[in-house]
Amino acid sequence: MNGEPLESSVIGMSVRVRVRNAETGSTVDMELEEENTVQEIIEGAAGYWEKDAGAYVLRKGKKLLRGQQTVLESGISNSDDLELIPDPEGG
Amino acid sequence: MNEVIRPGAEDEDRLDRSRRVGWVDVDRLARSQVLVVGAGALGNEVVKNLVLSGFRHLTLVDMDRVVRSNLNRCLFFNDTDAEGRSFKAEVLARGAAALDPDVRIEALICRVEEVDPWVFEQSDLVLGCLDNVAARLHVNAHCCLHGRPLVDGGTLGTSGKVQVVLPPAGPCLQCAMNRTHYRVLEKRHSCTGAETAFFEPKMAAEITTTSVIAAIQVREVLKILSGQRGRCLQHLLHYDGLTNRTLELEVPLDPNCPMHGDRTVA
């Protein structure tokens, strides 16, 4: 699914990325400000897909993005493909 | 005087085939003290792999009891254990001892938060076979504090992960966590106020994924204790069982993570 672009909680449209749902393959575009954090992207995408309460991580290529980092700090740029992955915590 | 050999003698050594791998230091494994935290599905598979690999000194920690829904993925548990609500760690210790009578296993029936820090300190290595963020953070902290390698595994349905932490170098489990992890942690401890009562959502779990993840965990242990740290996973391995794809994700060390810096002791 390529739905309407999601806006993060901070108003602004400096970067547009595509987030992929690792569980379903669905995608959504998200508009971000440089000040937005990776955590906000995770929560925005998880909320959009109405995910169960659980732990999630976000990857860009082969790099796991650190939650507290901003878009600017994590090197996220326009047209990047990101992937939302549930963090397996069962044992 | 010449050495005396007998035809077929190698077949009397239970670890002969392991020795033939070459790089596996079987004697070192037999001397090592390993702490396994969690005696559930991953714990069952990990302990089986450890014992068959030649480990002789294990400590198991788990406060939980066997229930029937465990039986789709726990080799050492059976209906009798479930009916009797036996402690998982005790059943697992008995099962492992039956695999090899030379194994010495101590079962600690308690929450990992209640384990004496000395248990971490006297262990050569720790295996995380846990099912919640809080316990992972606790084990991670002890391993970082005492400088003990931690090989953590996790599963969710047909996906799984393995992360190797080699203090003081490199990222730890906490470095890979974000606010969603802490929200889960808060939710699990907010139900009744009682210290050990928490909301536990039922997660999908099955044996094939558990077997894969446990096998990778123990293989990393073999490397660490056989002087092969350079061949270990450097980052977080993510496994997708539906496609059988693995992806090694680079985990950046978090400069704000409390587990790094001058607090680590050798």
C-alpha cells in the first residue's frame, strides 16, 4: 500500500522517505523535518499500520537507526527507503 | 616405546567429531562456566546444544513453571511437567544431565533480578534466552559491568535475532533499543503494582525458528570461547524464517548509553 504521505508530529516538509512494513511488505511515504527523531518515525509508522504494542526498530540499508537521533543526525535524506522491523523479544 | 592404538577407539570419544572441526577448543568448552538466563524455548534448545557441544558447567536461571502451551517448542518438557507445574529450570537441568552424566548444572529458581551478581562474575559467558525487555536490560547491565560476553537471542513467530555483546568494546543491547522498547517495559509493569505481576501478551512462537536462533547463539559461543572472536557476529543478526534470509544490521554505539564509558570493569 502506498497511502497518503504521513506527516510527522513536527510540521514541515523538508524530507520525504518511504517506510516499508517488514511484516507485510506495505509501504507508506512520510514527510519529515530534519528535527524529527527516528523514534517519531517508528511510532508514526507503527501507528499508521495499527501495530500491536511492541518493540520496533528502523533500518536504513544495513544500519539500525538509533532512536534518539534526528533525521539530520542519522543521515536520512530525501527518497530514502527505510524499513520498520518488529524486534523479536520472545524466548 | 611406541604409542599403542586400537582400531575404532575414536568412536568411544563422544566429542571426537567435534574435535575434528579443528577450530573448536573442546577442552576449553569443558572448563568454561556458562550462565543461561531463561529456561523456555530458547533455553531448551541452547542447553541441548551446549551439552552436546561438550560444556560441563552450566547455571540456569528461570522463575517460571511449565505449562502445556510450552510443549510445541520445548524439547525437555512434557505433559507430566505441565500437569505438575514443574519449574522450567529444574526440568531443563534434569533433561540436560540425562544427555551427558558428566554435566554439572545448577538451577536457580528465581527472577534474574534476584540472582547474586557473583553468579555473573564467575561465569565466562552469558546466554540470554529471555522474553522481555526488562530482563534483557538487567542481564546486559551485569555483563557490561563485569566484562562478560553476552549472546542474546529473541524470536517472534518466524523471525528472530541474535546479538553478541563483547564488553567493553562495541554496542550493547541497550544501544539498539528505543522508546518502543521502554513503552513495552512500562506496560508490562503497570498492571497490579505487585512486583512480579505483569501484563504478558501471548506471542507467536514455534520450534523451527527457535532452533535456528538457538543454534546461531551457541555457534557464537563456540567461537568466543575457542579464540575466534574475530569471526563472531559484529552486529545484530536478524533472521526472517519465511524467506530464510538473514541480515546483519550495524548497531551504532550510543554515546549516551549508560553501559559505556568508565563504568566497565575488566
